[in-house]
Amino acid sequence: MERYDPIRFRAVLRFVAVCCCIMMSGQTFSLDPQKSITQFKHRSWGIADGIDRVRAIAQTGDGYIWIGTGKGLFRFDGFSFTRWKSKSEDPDPYPWEMVGSKDGSLWVSCGENGLLQIKGESSRFWAKSNEGSAVTNVHGIYEAGDGSIWFAGACLARFADEHFEIFGSESGLPNTEFSAVIEDKLGTLWILINDKSQPNNDYGSFAFRRKGESRFHATPQKFKNGNRLQIQSNGRIWIAETRRSVRAFTPNEMDIQFLQPEIQVGSQDILFDRDGALWVTTLGDGLRRVRNTDALGTNNVEQFSDRADKFMQSDGLSSDVIFCIFEDREGNIWVGTNGGLDCFRENKITSYSKREGLPFDQNLVVTCTADGTIWAGANPRGFMHSTGDRGAFVDIK
């Protein structure tokens, strides 16, 4: 009989896990929009797992999840984290931002050191000494519909056909820093500008370029500095502002108009998941999730309002300071924090407790009547029963 080899066995398990990720990538899963965050399966990784501050998260076509940390770039295969190391004399990356593109590449912003492109077993470092020399301090990477890659940082640049194109004043843009790029449903490119030379700390503004145009148009509207742009299914663009809130805007001829409601927390990153729920990171108040922004009307969501789901360090989050958020192809939500990495997955078994609105949740005896009503009781607390609303219970005192 062949002897058991634990190293070989673990390697086989990792291979199976990656194959499962690849096979599942064509399927559409998601987190149940009717559940609260506390009802999802949650796991976190931190210092004990070799993971510290997480600045960026991405996924490549082979199913791997990539994690950018203060200790370097790591690849996660479903079981363990492996640090990626350069096979050349190029420096190991310490990522600021990452995107997995459709051609299988992983694009990594390495701050002032330039850009790293990883594709399969090969890599290329676009450093200060080569063609991508001006593309540094990149905070935003975006793949447009035509497959070109846009970079927002010390300059605005586009990569296509193995060539960088840099946009400056000749294209209608100011000579300043840029934070994010996004393309709306009409093919208009929106650029988030952070011009620290502006008075009253109103660093933020936009520039846009309509489909078919060659020049950008700067908008007059000024605001506190922004960090991330996301498009909602209805076509509205939302911005995460670190010094104000999360809110949407709409084009208004050659300017923009901000809309209500506002999610009144300072945020560095936001995400609309595939079911339309808005996930909001905060810089000290944990994670927020608004299941349906349309249901808010024009009413703002205050910092600790119950109109948004909350998940904080007291609930098991690795830190209340969050830098990034990402949805993988299976619909899992990954969160990068000051203390590590968190992941939220769907649960086959849904739990209910006081966190989800139960009047009481200790020493319960549960039964179901013929009409489908769930009854629960505890001595000496009393009884409660389910209502027609999913997961809602009425206290019988």
C-alpha cells in the first residue's frame, strides 16, 4: 500500500479547490438580499495568518484571489496564502490598488515604483525607467468596455495594444492628481480629480469625456476629496468621499448634480453587489450595507442609523477601519481592513438572534403550527411568534 503523504495530499486539495473556483466562475451566485450581514457566514484572517493591513483585493481568470497587504502581494487558493515574489531583479510589490482584467492579467499599482502586470507565470514591471514611467502613485485602475486599462494617479493614462497613452492639458485635463475612472452605460468616461491646490479643502471635482469625443470636459462643481466611483444598475454613479459621505450624482449639462440620499459616513470604497445592495466601507465605524437604496427615497442615512445593516469589530470584523471591498465571481464579499481580511459567504442555515431583531434569544423552545407559524418560548421571558415578514417575530407578553 502506498504511504500517506500529507504534503502531497494538501497539494491535491489545493488543486481541487482552484478547479472548483474555475468551474463555479461561470455560475451566478450571490448573497441573499433579504438577510442581514450578521446572518452570512463570516471568516477573517489576520496577523496569525500572516496577513496584516489589506489595501487591495482582486481576482484573476484562474480563480485565484489576490490580496495586497503591507507585507506584500499574496495569492489565495481557498486554503492558504502564498506570497508572490518577483523572479527577476524587480522589487517585490507592495500594492496600492489591483484589478484582474479580462485577458487574465493582474494589474498592480506599486505606488511611486510604478505598475506590475502579472499574467500566468510571467510578469512585467512598468517602472520609472521604461514606457510606463509617468504612471505612478496610481489609486484607481479600471478596465473599460473596449478592454483598455485606465490608470488614475499622478497622471491619467490608458494602456492598450502594449502601449501607454497619457492624457494631460492637451486633452482638457488639469495638471493635478486623479483618484478614479469609470465608464457609464452611455460610454462616457468619468474621471475623479483630487486637486489639492484648491482653496477651502475642496479638492474634488470631475472631468468627463463622451463616447466619440477626444477631449475631456472639467465640471465646475467642487467637493471634498473623493476616492471611489461605482455605477448602480439604474445608471447612476455613486462616489465615496472620505471626508463627507457616500452619495450619487447625475450629469447636468456640463456639470453634475448631487442627489439624495446620502449615506453619512466617511468612506474609502463602495460596492454594488449583483443584487443591487450597496456595501459601504468606513474609516472607523465598520461595514455598512443598504439592501435597497431606492427604498430610502430622499432620506439620508445617519452614521449609526438602523436603516443600514452594520457589521463591526465587535461582531468579529478584523478592524473597523476598512480600505477596500470586492465581490468575487461566486458572489462572496471580501473586505480589506487595517487588521486583515474578511469574507462573507452565503449560509445554508440562517440564524436569528437579537442582532436580527428577536425580542429574546436565550434558552429557546421552538415549534411550528399547522399554518406555518413559528412559535418560540423561554422561561421566564415568555413567547414570540413569526409574522408574514421573513424573519420577523412578535413578542407576546
